[in-house]
Amino acid sequence: MPSHSRGAGGAPFLRPGEWTLLAAIVAAVVFTALADSNHSYWQRPLDSLRDIARNAALLGIFALGSTVVIIAGGIDLSAGSMIALSGTVCATTMLALAPAEMAGFKPVGPAVVAAGCLASLLAGFLVGTLHAWLVTTIRLPPFIATLATLVGLRSFARALCESTTAAFTPTKSALINVADPFFKAVRDNVWVPVAVFALLAVITWLVLTRTVLGRHVHALGGNEAAARLAGIRTDNVKWFAYVFGAMTAALAGLFYVGNESVAAPVNQGRGHELNAIAAAVVGGCSLSGGVGTVPGTVLGAVFLRVVIDAVSKIIKTGADVYEGLIVGIVVVVAVTLAQIGQMARGGRRLLPGPLGLCAIPTLAVLGGAVVAMMASPRAGAATGIGAFVLLGLLRRWETRHTAVSAS
Amino acid sequence: MNGTALAAVPAIVMRGITKRFPGVVALDDVSLEVAAGELHAICGENGAGKSTLMKILSGVQRPDAGDLEVHGRPVRFGGTREAEQAGIAIIHQELALVDELPVAANVFLGRERRTALGLVDDRTQADATARLLADLDCTVDPWARTGALRVGDQQLVEIAKALSVNASIVVMDEPTSALTEAESARLERTIARLRARGTTILYISHKMDEVFRLADRITVLRDGRHVRTVDRVATTPREVTGWMVGRDIAGHDGARRRLRGDRVLEVRDLTLPWPGHARGRRLDGVSFDLHAGEILGVAGLMGAGRTELLETIFGASEPTWTGSIRLAGRPVRFTHPSEACRAGVAMVTEDRKRLGLFPDLDVAANVSLCSLTKALRNGLLSRSAEEHLVSGPIRATGVKAPGPHAAVTGLSGGNQQKCIIGRWLLTEPRVLLLDDPTRGVDVGAKAELYTLIDGLCRDGLAVLLTSSELPELLALADRIIVLSEGRLTATFDRQEANEQAIMEAATGGAPRVDGREAQVPT
């Protein structure tokens, strides 16, 4: 057994997997700096840094929330919709309090801005409470409860947006423009989201590793029945986890409004919940609960954004085109790498039997197609054929190796 | 092949079997010969390598070195199916049944009978299953949902599954660990029937009475090595136990009287309803007193309500019970374990892995969990304060661990249990509820736990102890209460208690047929 513990308490700040992740981030940055034909990392280093920092901070803020929920043994699928709802609640509150200024793209004043932001955070608290109630008293599986709010909150946000605009502006609308200088300042000063993210990360880290509540979160996720029998009020711990998850998403929602100068419930934050879960998983969280760290999730979020940025720099398209593909690949590769040692020790094969045989062309075609679209058809064909041959050799080696060890 | 030819060739020959796992040599050059038709017991403490050896024999794992012969033919199993084809079936310690499937589907899982159209032939399977179960004296319906069966019946389904492959060699890995006495007796009849057919049986157990009742020969493993193989008639349980632990262990001397203090816990007419069940009540009018400095044993068969009794006192059951519980004279009604904890009641749960241990937390965090506020410095958990906090109970309970931050999953079962007892000692309880605390703990560690429990009790703790092993209760308890079907059927003082009397009270005098629950007289 390894002598270090995977849970809370008394472990080094960064664990082995997290050092690897840090090295991977550095490697990705260096590779992009060298491979990018526009040399944007050399020419405009500050612009690139700003882009990555803003995106990583925004993702990181609600990824921290997802991390707490995941360590507590739950899952929150609703973060993207919560982001949309948060922005909408903020904008509709401001619209209701200062309709003339909002319509005229004028400043609404600090009091109104504060009211909007507080309303958003309150909405986060209420949604988190709803999740905890559904999970603990109705005993819905967290996946179902937050799937319901994933779908429901976005629709709710849109309805809220339309009825509020109908009441306070001449026309009903599915988006509200936000032109207050506060939000402009948040957009233009990238250190604001970065500082908020850093502060939140430190607080979350302290809570998880140095407080009784944090220890209870780990215990709950590791073994819920045992946690209850150890006298832990598991329902309250879950309440904290889900409220923290929803409120971080609400906070992120405010930054998205600033970034885009608009509250747009239809599309804002769509699919972001999966990026948050991906950042947590890449950072070492186990979806079965009990395992995960704040430094891991921070590095996971940074790594995801660095890789997305690298691809957009190297192949010169909008980052959003390949974002999902990259997140998917990174998650699979990261989890595979984390398990590969265990697989080898357990004598498990990567490409066993007929399934392994079919997996070879599947992976080759998939890899070839991705490269063909990103680079050129020729490179795609080369990648596909190369992958086919390599995987074929791997399978042959595996088959022979197992046969040898058995004889 | 006729019987004499079979008997001449050993059923199993293992030579120089070695298996390494990262950091551990599970089996080190183990050689073993099992004669055809014999019942060969494999004994050893937990971690001695018994289960690994059986996994190699049944194709679950491959040895790193060594040869295996079955009925004189060298074999090399690539998986369980190949072992099955060679006539080897294994009945695992943890039941490997799919709860949601009917019994017959479980028996033929992976080897489904098919109709001419290639569809699963449920009827043939059910008929075959019914025949197999009838052979085992078991009247379970082949169409019943497996998860709805009692553990003892599930065990028989597992055995039927092994028999359905026409195994000539059956491996039983601690088959009675989840069985009641009556079910164990039925299993022994089944074993006798298998042996009459000439089946070779490898029987893993650390229950000496069973081994000495059943086995022809006994092999002892210790720390992955073969210690010796002896004829059963040429040895004694004490000798075998000595080989298992590598030293001669004395039986626990629980006969020394303890001083009984004040009455701490007073339970009157405790009744816990059981909605939707024929019995209607999990607990039915249970009354008893527990004093400081006393160990009160709770005996009963599986399902008698032992765990429910402890959980109700601890506030962990449904809060629907009636009756009264007084703690130090004050009426209490805990609705959550945290309230019991604050009031000075502690409970060590029955199923350590499922209900006690936190595998992702280290040793220190597992011990400090219920007393974390004592490890706070300036409102935050302090590593050094926590280490200081847990060093006391770790020393007091004798946990052997590489350090406070070692992984708890790396400890032996006995040491894990000591961690959990240590966790509760930190809460400074007045009443300690111990639910089968030595289950799955090896022989050496059991003796240490007995000494620990005895010591705690002498320090004035009131202990309520359940156990699935009667000799344990007889050795430790000052008094023993017996539950049967949720009712308290007898109370014994240490002097008047014996296994016979307790078993009679536990079975409620009602006849138990085929391991089914006897009907409650209304």
C-alpha cells in the first residue's frame, strides 16, 4: 500500500498526479509557443495570458463548486443552467429597479448593481437548497435531481427574462443587455475574476482540508452510511455541498454577464456543467466520491483551457469549434493515464477479444477524422493508418505477452 | 474412468505456486496435494493466502510461478471458464449473485440454456435448478428473485450453481461465515451428500469446530507459506490454531469477575415495527438493564433483531419505535446518531467495510472523525493537534500502523476494527454498543480485541455486545440475553449459560424447517 493518504488531512500540498498535471500544462504551453505559426505566445504574451486566465478563472470558479459536490459523493449537472439563471436574475432585478437606465444603456448605480448581484447569489442559495432537499428528503438520486434542474432552470430563466422584459420594456425579449460600467470593468480588468477565483480556491481549500465540515464532506463521499453512523449530520453536509455548488455557479454567472455584456438565458453557460465536472475529474476527483483536491481542480481547469487555447492557436479556428472534442479527449486520456499502471499490474489488457479488435479501427478512424478536419486530409489519413498499425502491434504484443506469462 | 483409478491419481497437485502483488508476496512457493474424494481443509489467518490460492485454482488469478495438475493432467487456466471445464467450481466468500435476477437465471448465468431458436430457455433452467436445489434440501422457488432470499438460501443457490457445472472439485471459501447454526447444519448435510458422490472438496475456514468435524486432512498456511498438512485425527484444534498464528494462544480468560456498577441503560418494552413484513415487528417488547462495568451479551440467530436493537438505542433506526430507553435515569429518544454520540453512547457497527470504515481517509482521520472539535486550533484543524489527539486511542487499542497518516485500507481487519473502537473511545462514551466486533478478524487479533473490551469494561464502561459466535459471548459476557424473532426469550447469568441452552432460546423452541423462519405464534 502507498503510505500517503488520498483523502483530507496531512497530505503534501501537491500529490504526484497533480505534479504531472502541472508538468503537462507547462508542456502544452511550450509546445504551443513552438508550434504556433503566428507565434502569438511570443508576439502578444499578455493577450494570450489574459485570455487563458479569464477563461480558466471563470471555469475554475464553478468547477470548485462541482469539486465539493463530487467529493461529497454527489453530482451537480445544473451548473450551466444555474449560470444562465444567475445572469438573468441579476439583469431582471436591475431592469425592474432601473428600467429607464437599463433601456438607455446608462449606468444604473452601485445600489442597483449590488441588488442584482445579491439576488443572483440568493438564487444560487435557493437552487442549492432545492437540490439538497430533493436529494435528502425525496431521496432522488443526485443525477436525476440536477438533471431536472439542468433542463428546468434554463427554461425558467428564459420565462423570467421574457416576462420581466414584457413588464418593464416595450417589447418582450429573450435577452437583456447589461451596459453598467461595473460589468464593463469586470470584463476589462481580467485580474478581477482571477483574484475572485484565487480567493475562492484558497477558501475552498481551507474548508476542505482544515475544517470539521470539510472532513465531514470527505467522510460523506467516502462512505455515506458509515458517516451517518459516526454521528455526522449527513443531510446538512449535503446541503452545504449543493448550496456551495449552486452559489459558485451563480457567481460565475455574474462574470459571464460582464464578459458578454448581456444576460442571455437561452445560450449562456450551456454545457458548462460538463466542463466543470471534467476539470474536477482531470484534477483527480473520483465520481464515486470521497476523493479530490482543490489544487487538482485548479490545475485541471487551467489545463483544459490551455489545451483548448493551444488547439485554437495551432489550427487557427475559433476555440469553440473543437472545445467539446478537446474536453472529451482530455478527460479520457487523463483518466486512462491515471489507471494505466493499475491496469498493467492487474494484467488487464487494453484491446482484449473481439471488442478490442473492433476498437482498433474505431480509434484509428476517429483519430484520423479529427486530424483530417483540424489539419489536412493527408495528415488525417497518415494518423489513421499510423494509429491502426500501432494499435494492431499493441494488441499483438498484449496477446503474446499474456500467453507468455501464462505458459 | 472408475472410482479406483480416480482415487489413485490426486485430484489436485500444486507445486511451487508463487503469487506476488505490488508490495506483498501473497503466496510463496506453496505446494499441496489433494487426494480425490477427500475433504481438505485450508486454514490460516486473514491474509495467509488461502483465498489467493483458491483463486489460482479456480482460474480467477494466474500464478507468477508454479505448476498445477488436475486429475493428473497439467493445466493452466486462462479464466474461470477453463477451470469450470476442468471440473472445478468455487463458492466465493462474498456471494456473487445478481440480486435482481431469478434464482434459476443466477444458477445458469453465463451458461444459459437455449431453445432451438437461440432464446434463453427459462423453463429448462428452472426445472434443472429445482432438481439441483431439491438435492440440497432446499425448497426455494427457482423463479424467486434472488435478492429476496435469506442469506443462507442464497448460499445454497451459489452451491447449486457450482453443482450445475458437474464439478468434481468444489472449493468453498468460508461458506458458513454468513450462515446461522441451522443453515450451517444443512450445509454440512449437503457436503456429506457431495462426498458420497465422490466430489473432492477444498474447505477454507478458520472455525476449528467445523474443520475438525468435516475434514480428512488439514493444511495450514501462514504469511503465504505452507506450514504443514496433517491428518485431522493426528492433531488438535489448539495445535492447528497455534500453527496458524505461529504461536500458542491461550483462550481468553474471561472468567475473572468484574465489578458491576450503577445502572446506566434501562430499556423497557422496546418495540420496532417492520412495515410490510409478515413478522410485523423487528423488535417486540424487549426489556433489559445494562450496568457500568458490565458486558451484556446479545445472542440470536441472523435476523433475530440484534443489530436492530443496537441501532434503535443508537438512534440509527427508523424513529418509529415505542417503549422507553433511559440513559443514567433520564429518558432519551435519539433521532440521529449524533444525539446518541453527544449523550455518551457509542456504537461499533457490524459490517466494518460498509458501515464503519472510511477508505479514503487515513488512520488518524478515521480515528478522530467523531471528535474533530478537539483537534481545532484557532478554529482550523491542526495536523499536530490531530496526531496528538489520536495517539492516545491508537496506543490504548494497540493499533499497529506504520504511522498516523498511513492508509487505513492497508491495515489488517483487526487493526481497522481497533481504529474504529479508538474513534469511539475518543468521544468518552458511557455506553459502548459493539455489534459483532470480531467478525472477519483473524484469530490473533480476536484475542487482542477480547482483552481490549475486557479492559474497557473494567474501566467502568457499560458494554452491550452481540456476536455471531456463541463461544465469544460465553467467554466475554457477564450476562447474556437471547433474542428470537425480535423477542427476548431468555436471560442467562454467566454461570448458567451454555451453548445448548442459548441455542434453544434463540430458536424460540419453534421447529425450524429448511432454514425458513419459523412462524411467529400470534
